[in-house]
Amino acid sequence: MTSRQQHPTPTPAPTPTVEEIARVLALHPIFARFDARALHTVAARCRSVAFPAGEKIMQQGEHGDFA
């Protein structure tokens, strides 16, 4: 390392599987009554998006993106 501390580039986390996403969704009260098939359907539509630390990703009052 030089006098200016350099930090190694972090390794991205592996993309979770649909099954892993469904398991996490099942823990949230909004999805508590969903059966396994419905959870899998929702999980299959999820996608991972990374943003740099401190970047504004949404602001109250802005219109959302509905895909």
C-alpha cells in the first residue's frame, strides 16, 4: 500500500437464486400468506441492482418505474 491508503476492489456478492430470494421473501409479513408457487413467481421477477455508496436511488415524491 502507498502512503495514500488504497482499498482493494470488493468482490461482488454472488447473485442469489430464485429459491434463495423466495426464502427471504417468505420471512416478510407482506408475503406471509403466499404459497410456495406464488413466492417463486415473485422471486423470479426480482433482479439485483448495485449502486455506488451514497448515490441517491429514489426521492420522496418522485414517480416510480413500473416494469
